[in-house]
Amino acid sequence: MAIKVANNNSLSAITSLPSAITAGAMTLLSTQTASSSSTIDFTSGIDSTYDEYVFKFYDIHPQTDNTHFNVNFRDGSSAYDATKTTTWFRSQHDEADSDTAIEYVASVDLAQSTDAARLMTSMSSDSDHGGNGYLHLYNPSSTTFVKNFIARTSSVWYLDYEWDAYLAGYCNVTAAIDGVQFAMSSGNIDSGVIKLYGIS
């Protein structure tokens, strides 16, 4: 099926989609607000209703300087310890405009590990600093395939750098993922908002 475009080939000329194409939807399932929280746990709403779930992070602020914002997954038990393999890289730029880099960071990778995966690293606890971003989790209710996830975050390193970080990986389990936990590697999540969406 082809989408008809006006003679000027402009996509702005498309006023509606053919009836066979669905527009999809992003449905807000829950919102949690941190207030000196040791963890933020999503224990409901992650099921077979959607094939893709998105967590969005807004103004995540650590209580402790030079700490990491992490994620872990629950696969049917009470513990957030699903086995994971991940890869992680970042670009960076300091406030003084004297240092820039883009690099793969092997030390942050996980290989068949139950440890939490890093979303934002070495964050600043300055009152005007924080981090934002998103995490996509695909088909968490599958009992056949591993569960892939990707994330991208923007945060301030405690030495006044902007860090643009990319995480990708999979939970190497065939059990369904039914919970997701966010926490700092040290101290609490001082403040911030995390929203969970289902994608259809």
C-alpha cells in the first residue's frame, strides 16, 4: 500500500493515513516522584498488554555526589537480579570547553551479571544539576525470548561535564520481566520523576 503525496512531494501535504495504517499510541501507565527515595520500583503495569514499555526520567537528582543512577529487572521472584549482558558508551564535553570525547566504556559493561545496569554515571549533586532520559524495554512478558532494552540519558558529571550516555543490553532469561527498579549506587534519589508508558 502506498501513501499518496501531493505533486510537490511534500510530507506536509499528507493530511491523513490510509485506514489500514494505525497511528499507535503512547499510554501513560504510572508516575512516581522521588523524595529521598532509596529505590523507585515499578511492580505493576508491566505485563503482556504491550510489547514495548518506555520509562522516562525527569530531573533525576542524587543525594550523593559522584554516584550512578542504575536500573535492574525482576524476573518472577522478589529480587531485582535478572541476568544481563550490556554495552555502554558516552560522549562528553566540559563547561570550560577544554575537553571533549566519545568513547566506549568497557568497565561499565555487564556480562552475564545480576548487577544493576548503569543509566547515568558519576552524577553531580549540585543543586542545579540532574539527569534526564529514557529506557525502552521490549516484550517483557515473553517466555520464549530474551528481553532487550535500550536507554539514552543526558546528565551532569560531578566534575561539570555534560555526559550523553547510551546503554543497550538484554535480560538473558526466558521468564517474564514483571518489575523494574531504579536506584543510585550510593545514597538516595533525592528528587526526580519517572513515568512509565505502554506503546501500542
